[in-house]
Amino acid sequence: MPQTDKRTDVIILGGGLAGLTLALQLRLRAPSLSVTVVERRPHPVREGAFKVGESTVEIGAYYFADVLGLREHLEAEQIRKFGFRFFFSDGSQAIDGCTELGVSQLLPTPSWQIDRGRFENFLGERARAQGVEFRDATTVRSLALAEGDEDHVVGIEHEGQSLQLRSRWLLDASGRAGLLKRKLDLAKPNDHDVNAVWWRVEGIIDPNAWSQDAAWLQRCDPPDRWRSTNHMCGPGYWFWLIPLASGAHSLGIVCDAKMHPLETMNTHAKAMDWLHRHQPQVAQCLERDGHAVQDFLFLRNFSYSATQLFSTRRWAITGEAGVFLDPFYSPGSDFIAIANTYICDLLARDAAGEAFEPYVSLYEQLYFSFYENTLPLYQDQYALFGDERVMPVKVIWDYTYYWALLAPLFFGGRLTDLPTLGRLRPLFEEASALNLAMQPLLREWGERNQGRAAPEPRLLDQFRIDWFREMNGQLGDTLDTPAFVQRITGNVARMRWLAVEILQRARNDHPDIDAHGLQERIGADADAAPSLLPVWYAAEGLAA
């Protein structure tokens, strides 16, 4: 029989990254609310081989460091990331003979590699210190959603003892268990058929150890390629290398299901055979240096959506309990940050006695628009990943799109600034249309390149692109509304400028290539100064 009911203002199902950061943000935003987190796993959890999803990018990093005030932990206990780095190294035995795309120096806006076990242990301790009731080693046995103004009721079990929790708000951060999504039948496919396998090994893997070429080793300052999220790229796949502060390294293969079936890599032995074929230098390093395997996991068709995330019935879903895109640009913590911010605003309005209901559909619509406008960066694009002519251009375009709109919106604290969002709507629609035309252009460009000889290996240094570096640095600027609108206007103009150039370069290679509607979006201006040096387009005989 259940013990006596216990009431709290908010129940959060799941005490992982999404749930614990949501609890901390609620304590900051609406400190009068009592918050209970229910987590299945006992704490503390294992470091290193705990959860996948260790790389952050600008929005998620800013959320952890500045919105939640966790910068001191990140600087002292996690690894400052040396940006994304891409090697077009399929089948290569010599990393220093491959085209490399990355930064030679740190960009101004920081991000971190997160040891999820270490971070979630810290978040649990922090939540308890902030007055959150964190019930770890506790299983959810039942869910009864509220009718009208009644409480939600959650049946839980801890060490054989049952209890019913009651709350005004019920928030699902249960990860892929998707407790509310399953109960309410909210699952929705997104037509992005990709699989992943991953494992963690003991010891840090340093790509610099694979070369004796002094000039190659000195390209970066500091020479810390190991701190990057290193992507080893080939047709239809990418392989990640992410260092963890606990002294382990995270490894993973992510691939188009049609080009690289999961059955070719769904055991550690098969994954190593796959690496020997596609990334032999990595495979040899793992075997030669004795990196003991800590775990091995895989997921089939890992990308998905949902039909609803926020409700006027006082429930909401965040993190992987709702949607998941693709790990290629590490957007997972970004979308946690965005969903948590909307949820906190709804709860804070309710706690203050305001009507929160009118905002539910608006925030959900905004959230899904961010999701749906990000999905085309990945969908049907994996065949491009081995094309060292087109893929570097795609990476620059995708970054520019991210830093032009969504990132400044979050950094500027304007996710819930509906009047400003209304003013910006035409700019967001223009940027979305540019991106929706650009992605199929890039895809066709890559398809037409099949059979062409690979260009000479080259270094593509993002740090040396002045406007690109400035866009990154400007994310931290504090702007009033007119200046913010002007900034976004300039960012979209930058996208248009870059689009003109990319279309021209694609037509240089293939004069009859379909513009996919891009020409109508950018006009006929061909006189703008170049955004990228010719080397970015693999123009022969031109230095970086």
C-alpha cells in the first residue's frame, strides 16, 4: 500500500542533465516553488562511461555557465573545448595528409567537453543545496494526470516502499523512456534514418601522436587537437573522438542507415573491424595503446520528434523525453536549454498568479520552429560527409545560420520576448528560406562531385575568417532592442551574401546545377567581396 501522499509544487521525472538543470533554473526563476526530482539511477553515478552526449556548443555552454551560474565547475572540472574539428580521412593511414577543417586558435565564445557522470553528480549536489528534493534510486510506477485544477499524482517506489507524490505541475525529463510521451501517445517520426554506436575507453587519445610532421603539429596554438570534438569523416558517416575530464575518451560512429547498416557495427568487435576499413589510424591507435573498453552501446533510428511538448493542463516535456535531432553539431544541450527556458517562464507566470495558458501554444510553436529549421542541416545530408570540396562549405554555412539567429536569440535572453520576436519574424522567415534552399543545393553539388578526383589536402582554418570569428565573439554582446534587431538584420544579410557566393561556386563546378529556389532568394548581385578564400572551395593552386 502507498505511504501517505506528499505534495510539492513541481515534480520533475528524471534527474539527468535535462531534469537537474530544469530544477536549478526553476529555483533561480521561481524560488517560491517547491521542486521534487525523481531519478531512477542511484547517485553518485559512474564517471566516464555514464551517458553519451558529452560535447557542448555555444547555447548549451552559455546556459550551463551563465544562466545557471556553473562556470566555476566547468572551468575547474571539465575540459575547455578546442572547437569542432573535421578530418576527411576515410581509409587514410596518415592524418597529417588529410584535409583538416577547424580552428588554429580558440574562438572567443567558450564551450566545454562534459564528463556526464561528473557533471550530473555535481548537478545533483547543487540541486539539493538549492533546496530541491532529489529522490534518486526511485522508480516511477504510475502517472495520473490532473483533471481541471486538481493535482497530478505520481506513484513512486524507493527501496521497496511506495509513495504517491502530488503536484500542480508535472515535467517530464525522463530521456528516451519518454514517460509522458508514451502515456499520451505523442511520438512522431521525423524521416531522418540514422544509427549510432558508441563506447568509452580508458586514456586520452591525442591525434597529434599520430604524426611526426613538425609543421602539421604546429598548426594549432596551443597544439591541443585532442581537446576538440574531432570528427573523422567519410561518405555516409562520421566518427567522433571526445575527451573526458575523468581521463577517458568517448568514441562513436554515426551513420546513414542505408549506407552503413547498423548490423556492420553493433558489437565492439564489428565496430573495430569497421574502423579498420574506414579509419585505420584510429583503430590501430586503440589497439596499439591499450585503451581498455569501458562500455559499448548502440541506437537504431535515434532521431525523432513529438506532436506536443507543453500543455495548458500544466505538464511539459524537455530534453530527449520529447525530441532529438542528431549529434553532428552537438545540439542536444541547446534544445534542453531552450525547452527549460520556456517551461520556467510558464511556471513563473503561474506562480505569480498570471495566466500562463496563452503562452503555451506560442512557446511550443517557437520551439518546434527551431527544431524543424535545424533538422534540414542533417536530413539526407550524410552522403556529403566525405566530400572535402562541399562539406567544408556546408560546415561554414551551418555555423553561420546558427550564430546568425538562434544563438543570439538565446544569449540575448529574448526567447520569450514576443514583441521583438514579432519584429524579427520576416528575418527568421528569410533565413529559413535561404537554408531550406541551400541544403538541397549542397546535396546535389556533392552528388555531382562523385567520381571527381579528391583535391589536394589542405588546412581550412575557421579562426582566420575574420567575419566568422567576429560572429562568434559578438554572441556575448549586450544590446538594446533596436541594436539587437539591427544585429539580426546584419546577420541575415551575411547569410544572403554567403549564399550568393556558394551558388556561384557550385555553378562554376556544374553550370546546370539546380539552384533549388536559392536564386529567387538572393537576387543577381555577384559583386560582393568574397566571404571565403578560394582554398575553401578546393580551387587548385591557391594557398589558404
